Amino acid sequence: MTRRYLIVLPLFLLCFSTAVFSQDKLGHLKSWDGKTTQELDSKGNVTADFFLLPEVRTPLKRMLTPADFTLVTKTYSVGSPFKLMGDFLATTMCRPHNCGDDRAGLAINLSTGDMYVRIKNATKERWIPAGKASALPKAVMDLITEY
């Protein structure tokens, strides 16, 4: 019986430490609550860019095509402030002068690191990863699909 605990205990600690590590790694993103994806100084120079943070940029580059990555991080440059809802940090962004037709939404689960992207061009809507939007809480889903 003791031998079984000696095997189970390290596995349990490994699983627990992975969740804690992920949370610590993304916990500082909560400071973006209420801010847009870019912070500007008084002269209009970018002082901080959310999409340049390695913990955001790397997983996004892995999950999006190069064209979609550019679309979400550069082309859709008009962003609404981030909103922290429980463990989720979410925002929407759009193409300048065309926020009605060309939009994107981003939600990050700060506990797990999972990211969800919604891209809407005119009447077509895509979710990345496909079919995973059902994992989002209703408040987060409402925010990133508001248009």
C-alpha cells in the first residue's frame, strides 16, 4: 500500500505543479484589464504591445496561419479594452474605419493558457480552434461575439 502512494504522490505533484506554473506564467496578464492591446505615450509611440509578449505571441503563432496572425495582431488595429472575467481575459478588435464587417475576438483562459480566436469577415465567421467556443463562459462569448 505504501508503495502505491509513493508512485501516486509524485504524479499528483507533477499535475498540480503544471497548473500552478501555467497560472503563474499568465497571472501577470491580469494587469491588462481595462487596457487596449497597445499602450501609447503622450507622443503616440507604442510603449507596450500585448501581442509582443512571448506568452501571448508564441501560442497565437502556433494556432493561427501567418495570414490570420497578421490579421488579428496588426490589421485589426482598433481594439476595445481588455476585460477580465473570472479566469478569462478577453477583447475585441477591428479594422480601422470598418468595425462593422471586419472584426476579431480573443479570449485567454489564464488558468490553462487556452486561447480562443473568433474572426469575422462580412458574413463569414471562423473560430480557432474550430468547435472549441463552447468551452467559453457565456459572458466571455457575449463579449467577443457582440458584433
